[in-house]
Amino acid sequence: MDLTMHWDTGIPLATEAQQDARIAEVMTDYGGSYYLAPAMPGADRPLHPLMAWWAVLYTLSMLARYEPASWTDHIDVNKSQHAVALEALLTDALIAVPRIIHRTLNEVS
């Protein structure tokens, strides 16, 4: 599903470059598209995609490590309604995370 938003940049007669800069301030570039992402309390920028992936994968790894029986139940397609979604998430992570790491390293170097 796509969402198209139109809002005032707050800059009278803003140029396209100013509009792009404003979008980059409030949205997160992920794979060539912009997404709304939450910001942590006190942060002036949205959560970076690498940090979002880290949080999700770290949480799942803690579940797998410290609650193996629960993890096994969650990934069993015969027992859990979340198993297919978890499998898709982990499959996507195999492709997305290395790309994000590469892009982030290129941005800071």
C-alpha cells in the first residue's frame, strides 16, 4: 500500500532542493523510498533503518536464546499465526541488513 502526502514545508516559495531537504528531515530514506519512522524521545531525527533492524533482530535473538520453547512455538507454522510473518521478516533481513550496513558505511566514510 502506498501513501501520498502533501503538506506545507513552512518555507514560502520553497525550491525543490529545499523541499527535498525538508522531507529528509522528517522522513527516513530506505531503499530509495521515504518512510515515516518514529523518533526516540529527545531525538531530532527519525530512527535510522539500521537501528530499527537491529532492535527487531536483537529482540528476536533474545527470545530465541532465553525462551527457546516459546521461540519454537512462535516459528511453528502448525501452532503460530505469526510463523509465516517471522519467516518472511528473517528472509528479508538476510537481504536488507547487509545492504543497509553497506550504505551506512559509505555514508560515513
